[in-house]
Amino acid sequence: MKIMIITDAWEPQVNGVVRTLKQTRLELQNMGHTVDILTPNEFHTVPCPTYPDISLSLFPGKKVSKRISVFNPDAIHIATEGPLGLSARSYAIKNHLPFSTAYHTRFPEYVKARTAIPLHITYRFLRWFHGKSMAVMVPTATVVADLQKYGFDNVVLWSRGVDTNMFKPQESKVLNSSHPIFLYVGRVAIEKNIEVFLSTDLPGSKWVVGDGPALAYLKAKYPLVNYLGVLDQPELAKVYAAADVFVFPSKTDTFGLVLLEAMACGLPVAAYPVTGPIDVIGNSNSGVMHSDLREACLQALHLSRNDARSHAEKFSWQVASEQFLKHLKPVPSGLIQTNKELTT
């Protein structure tokens, strides 16, 4: 099958959406499918207001249409709701092509945190965007239920996985600070609620791995915290292995791939009992969820690293990619080329 994925999130961004799409492409290719990913790297872009690490494609409509037409895919998947996603959606609807979409992040909550725009306004836009989708793929059962409450139809589960060969328990002393070591990994942005973690009174030391628009502010306000910036996966695995507790302060993530990465390295998790941790940690002994983040951190110090690893091994990228494949909606044979001929 020839599969085209359209995404506004791509390298050099380092986040869960990019990792998910890259790993899914690899798994699909290993199954024998051909995957073409259309990204902002092919377009003139401008930095996103309030979030310059994200690139917004300028006037992509004609090129998006041409790329889809030339590739002539058997299935179209629109991964994001940005300029490229909007252009692909418009092309598909105009040409009566079925397509699937994905809901990766709690976009309305992020927008509200940055602009104070009420949730119902952004959810109205998302209902419109995904309304023509044949399958709206989301990462957890909790998000399925949440979107259905907001009036979304055709919401289906597309889970996530972790590379347990890359992320694994190992001897590591790369974090040269006092124990216990509490670690955060991810985007350094207001919606991640990182400041709650950094302001919490904890023994030992704290580390932050990642980059983002809030990094300069947090470095200035919390100079005793250790900051590492963005790391490649082998380096990151060593950092996970050297820490004592992985702290996940976010209340807006739909999943949190870093949870799986940490647990795969044998690192127990401390988090709030919210979407993401509830689905990933569940009733396992791999982490502690508590409304008091400090209490969760202190309790997580007593968890077994072996239990964390064992739980992470239940999440497979192969299984997740098979879910993705099942939810794709095939384009009727030759329809794209027929539409192209009719308009030329």
C-alpha cells in the first residue's frame, strides 16, 4: 500500500508527534508498505507566534495538491491541524477522497494556556477539522471518551510503543549530582507545567532535558536546577538510567512517550492522575499518581526498577502501527488520477 502522511510537525522539532510518525513509518516500511511524509521542510515557513520552534508553512495549497496527486496514494492520513493539514483536508474533500486524521495533543488546552482563548472555541474548530475524517486516531481510551463527550464522531484508538532495545536498564553515572535525582524530559513550555516540579521541595537534585520557549525563563528563576538541552536517543537512555524518579508534571498530554521511555530504562514515574499517566501507568507498580506531585515523587523512590521495565515491555510499536494501518481508509483505485485528468 502507498500511504501519504501529511504533518505540520517534523524535524528539527523533538517531540512525541515527530517520534511517533518516524517510528510508524519505519514499522510500516518493514511491513512492505511505501510511506511518503509531507512536512514543512518542503515549504517556505515562518515561526509560530509564541512558539518559534514550530514552523508554519506559507501558502502550501498548490504544492500539497500536486504532491498528493503525483504520489497517487492508496490512503491519506492527516496528522496535524496546521497549514499543511488544512491544505490536505481541503484537497481531499474537494476531490471526494477519504482520509483519516489524528489528535495527538490537547490543542485547545495549549491554546488556552498561551492566549486565554476559551476551550469551546478551539474545540469547535477541531470538530470542524476532523468532522470529515473517516477515522480520528487518538492515543488512549481516555482521549477517545473525552472527544466523544465534545461531540466528535469516528474516534478510534491508535496506541503508542517504545523501542526497548534503545531504552533499557544500564549502568550509568552521567548525572553528576546528589541523589535522589528527579528528572524531567520533554518540551520546555508553559503547557507542560514544569514550574510546579521545579518549585517543589524535594531532596537531592533536579534535571531538565529538552528545549522550548520557557527554557530561558526557567533557567533564570531556578538556577540550581541542572539543564541538559536536547539529547539524542542513546544519550537520553543513559540519562534515564542514571536518575531515580522520572517526574511528569503535565496535565495536558494525551499520552506521553517519555513515560514509556523512562519506564523502559527501569525508571519509576511520578505524575498527576490525569489523561496520559492514567492510561500508560494504569494499575501497574511502574509509577505513582497523586494530586500532590511532591508526594508522588517521594513514593516513587520506593518502586522497583524491574517493575517499571516489565510494564514498558507491554507497549509495542509493531502493534501500534498495525492499529494505524487498520484505521486507514483506502482511496478508490485510480480516483486521484481520474480527478487529475478531469481538472487538466
